Amino acid sequence: MNTEVYQDFARRYQSRYGQSLLDEEWGVIAAYTYDAASILLQAIEQVAVVDGAGNLVIGRQALAGAVRDTSGYQGVTGVISFDGKGDRPP
């Protein structure tokens, strides 16, 4: 993973945490984790509602559908889209 977006992510990570991702094998794991969390948070923002009692409600099926509907998301690991099963095609 040697894209400009990944390089920027690695620089920001090192600036914040003092560790380099560029020379570490786990840097790739950090990038995929960042993308997964970002997509999940984006999906939560799309489907979460506040009920009459002021509780935040996130429907399981709605959340799963919002993640599966992700298409063309520009992540650190590249452009991300999911198929109907929630898999990321190669």
C-alpha cells in the first residue's frame, strides 16, 4: 500500500502517536482498521435516530444495509465498495 493517501495517513499517525507505520508490518492493519471504523461511523450517522425518550437508536438491519451500500468510499487502503453480502470485491 503505497498510495499518497496512505502516506498522508502514516505521516499523521506518526505525528500523533510517535510511531512510524511506513516500516512496520502492522501499519497495514492500522490502515484497514481506520477504514473499517470510518465506514462504520459513516453508516451510523446515516441510520441513527433519537427516539421520543432521547435514546440513540441504531437498527441492526439498517446499519448492515448502510455498510453494504457503501460505494466509492475513498479510504486509506483505496476506493472501497461492498457487494450485497457485505464483501469488498477485489
